Amino acid sequence: MIDVDIDLAQYRADAARFLSAASQGAQKATADEAEATRLRIVSGAYWTNRTGRLAQSFRVEPGVEALSATLASGSKVARFLLNGTRPHVITPRRRDALAFVVNGARVVTRRVNHPGTQPRPFTTAEATRAEPLLAERVDAATTSAAEQTGLA
């Protein structure tokens, strides 16, 4: 016959230490991957960055749940890029005419019939790209927590 003696108090203490370390590691992994995703988005691959204001508008906010984060932008331009625009008329706001260059020629006109733009759902693409990367980070954090607490 084999006698097994389990110190339940020690087991609970070890489990609590592991869960705390794993939770902290997973939260850090989530925040780190959210920031990495933000950096990929603002890298300039999805739009021509003329002033930098659009890139600066993207921020990472802690999510409502413990292991979540939200990538947000308050910029109207970001909304136009993500959702596209319908055809619309552009008229001057501060001057009598619009002036711009097309194929090297300067154009001056009182109105432009803009054809609209197609949506560029780059946040969805980057979120899909981030999922397996986040899973790897959380797995590494969990493994590290097990090693730190001596439960590996």
C-alpha cells in the first residue's frame, strides 16, 4: 500500500502564487501585443503619413475584461479610412477655389465630384494577425509563471 500525504495548505498557496504570476504575465503579454499591433498600424503601410496626426491618434486602452485591450482613434480620418466614403462634392471652405496637382498639372476649380473611397479594414487585418502572436506571448507567460513558482 502507498500512502500519499498532500499538504493542502501548501498546495493552495502554490496554486495562488502560480495564478497570480500567470495572470500578471498574461496581462503584460496582452498590453505588449496591443502596443505592437498599434505600432504595425501606424508604421505607414496603410496610408500616406503626411502630418503624423493620424498615426498619433491611435492609442491602446485597457479593455473591460482583465485580458483585453482596445486599440482606438478619435480621428475622423481613421474612420474614413476604415469605413470608406461615399461619393461626395468637395467645395472650398476658406477660399474661392480649390487648387491641387493632377499628373503634374496644377488644377484650380470651384468644386470636385469625389468618387468616394473603398474601406481599408486594416484594424481587422492586424487583429487577426495579432491573435496567434498573443497566444504565443500568453503561453510563454504561463510557462514562465510555472517556472518562477517552481511548478514546472
